[in-house]
Amino acid sequence: RIDAQEIILKGISALDDELASGLFASVVRSQAEGDGGDIEVTSNSIFVSNGAEISVETLGIGNAGNIELSTPYLRLETDSFISARTTSNTGGNIFLQISGSMILRRESQISTNAGAGNGGNIEFDGGLIFAIPQENSDITANAFSGSGGRVTINARQISGIEFRPALTPFSDITASSEQGPQGIVTIDTLEIDPTQGLAALPEEPRAPEIIQGCQVSGNREATQFFEYGRGGARSTPDDILAIETAVTDWISLAVAEDLSIDVSETDSAHRSTAQRLAACQGAP
């Protein structure tokens, strides 16, 4: 039983490729009668890569043990695997409580395969399962002469890996048997419709109706309306993106003082514009 902030298992022996980094609870003698042990891990993240493994198994006549992992983040990378396998009896069980995401990359495996016995069970409960279809990463509860095991997945989303009746060069979820009955795969995901609650927009845009003139009295000149840019209208996907900010160069104070701007004329122009707008609205 391991309780740690972070677990990293990486690589195999440079002298013997049968010796891998990992967590093991195994029976390694072919004539042994005992069952494989159990592994329980709780961690904030688990990373297994480059041939490393977490495994319970028996090479004798007993059953494989069980593996239980509880973590927000599990990643298997490059020929790494989690397995509960046997050569002559029932495969073990793997329980995965993954609140965040489980990522399988580059021929990584989660398996409860059995030789002469039945395949074991795999249960996943949590968030996202992600794999690359062409990388041949698998979740399997297969058997040779016995019946296939059971794979039960309750996830928010599954991407890049899918159920198939048998193993393929792609990333598969299988519970098959070479000579016995097929196993059972149950997948339950949270189906979310991204368009739910959105209003359907009309196919053709509608032009708003505006008053074409301005009510005036006396000898005052009527006001005209001009379309200039989109103003306060909302942008559409067909609009061309444009920067509406004007950029000017800095000038020195000495130059500014020599410009001799007549403020009175500027104020007079503003007042004249305001008077015309007020006349259009019928104000004094």
C-alpha cells in the first residue's frame, strides 16, 4: 500500500530487458500455488513510462491479485502497462478511481489477461480517458481458453480509444477470448451537447427598420442619416477584423506651445453641432 504526493516509474534495466522499474506483487515460480498479492496506491499523480509497470501476477497455478489506483492524474507512456495477469488461472482485477484524466500513449496497456483461466475485470470511474488511435494503446480483459473478462467504464469523456470485438493495430477496448465465450464491455459516458440552450439564428440577416427622416418645424433643414461603419451593432463572423484605434506620434511641449490652437473657435464649432442635433430632436 502506497500513499504519496507523486509517483514516477520509468525505464527498464540496461542489462536485462526483463527487469523493469515498477510496483510488483507477484508469484514468479511456475509450480507455486499461491495467489498474487494486491497493490493499493493513492497519489496526486502517477506517471509510468518507458517499459515500467504496475503489476500483480502469478506464473504458478494461483489467481492474480488486484490493483487499486486512486489519483486525479494517471499517465502511461511508451510501452508501459498496468496488469493483473495469470498463465493458468483467472486474471486479477484492476480498479481505477481517476477524478481528472487518464492518458495512454505509445502502446501502453491496461490488462487483466489470462492464459488458461478467465479474464479478469477492469473498472474505471472518473473523468477523461485519452489515447491516440494510431498508437495502439489498449484496455483489455482477454483470455485464451477461458471466457473474456469484464470492462466497466464510467467516464465523462473518452477520446481516441474505443470498443472493438478483438485487438487491432489501433487503440482498443476489448474483452475477448481466443477459444471461450466473449467478455462484456460496458461504457457509460456523460453526453454533453455543446449547442444545448443556444438560440437558433435566422439564416438570412434582417435589416432593422429605422426612421428615414427627422421631424422638423419651420424653415429648419431636415437631418439625413448616414451609415458609417458598424457603430454599436454587434460584429458577425463575416466582418473583417479592423483596428479602430488611431495611433499618433508624440510631440514635445515646445512644439505644442507653437501650434497656437484657437480654443474659442473649437468650442464654437462644438456648440454649432449641438444646436443642430437639438433642432432635429425638437428641442429649443
